Amino acid sequence: MAGEFEIAREILAPHFDAVKDVYAAFCPEPGHAPLARAAETKFVIDPKQHDTERHFAACRDDGLKMIFAPQIVDLPVDTLVAILAHEFGHALDFLYPGHWVTPPRGPGLAVWIGDPSATKQGRAWRKLWEDRDTDRVEWAADGIAQAVTGKKLGYCGPCMLQCFAGGVERPEGLR
């Protein structure tokens, strides 16, 4: 069994590192430093991830660790990379809490606003950020992925997995 995990790690690592490099080098606005904290994010392969609602991947809510089911490497590369982009969206959302604004309802492009603690309005936004429901957290990850990659994520197939080629916007209530 350990061999299966090591094989999954070997297959996933180059894709993970490539997506991580894109996110860590992203400058959210002219003159702003890259969002280098993304480079701190690591991953583990854990077969228990496959027994959860989303089956293939999760990001810890500090943005520093992602957990992948070994079966993720059996997915098409487009799907695998789209899932990584989504999970790194979560990582930037958690590593830079409240620094992104998303549409008030539903999915859409995330916009960098910077440190919310600097203004009264920003502190109010940070409180709203902290009180988000699951759908808003998921839509934020997609919106951040779109801001960083320039590509809109869709959800494809019977399992509604992330993809770059078509699909539909993440439906409300998708787990």
C-alpha cells in the first residue's frame, strides 16, 4: 500500500509544484509583492480523503496543507490541474484572510483589496469573510483561481469536478 502512495506522490508533485509556483509568484496589483506565502503550502496523500464528500482534495483552513486522495492521479490532467487551482484558491484565501472581495451572491471573479484591518470598511469586510457559509468559501476559491490563472473554473461530469474546459459554474449546495 505504501508503494501506491509514493507513486501518487511522484505523479502529483510536479503538477502541485507548477501550480504552487504560479500562485506564489502572483502579484495582485501593480507594485505589490508576490503572494509568496503560497510557497509554504505542502501536500500529503491520504486515502481517507477519498471517503469524504469531495473525494479527491481538501485544503486545511490555514492554507498551509492540502490533502489529496491517491486516486486524484487517475483523473484527466485538466481536471487534476483545475482541482489544484481551486485548492490553491483556498490556500490564498486562508493565507491572506479577508484580502479578497467576491461577488455578494454566487460565483465570480475575486478582487484583491489588500489588508482589511487598515480601514473601518475593511474590518467590516473581514467580519463578513469570517462568517461566510460553505458556498461562499467555495466560490471564493474559484474566484481567486480565476484571478490568478486568468481562467474560469467550471464543474464537469457526473461528479461535478473542477475543469477548465467548459462545465457549469459551481452550483449552490455542491459538497
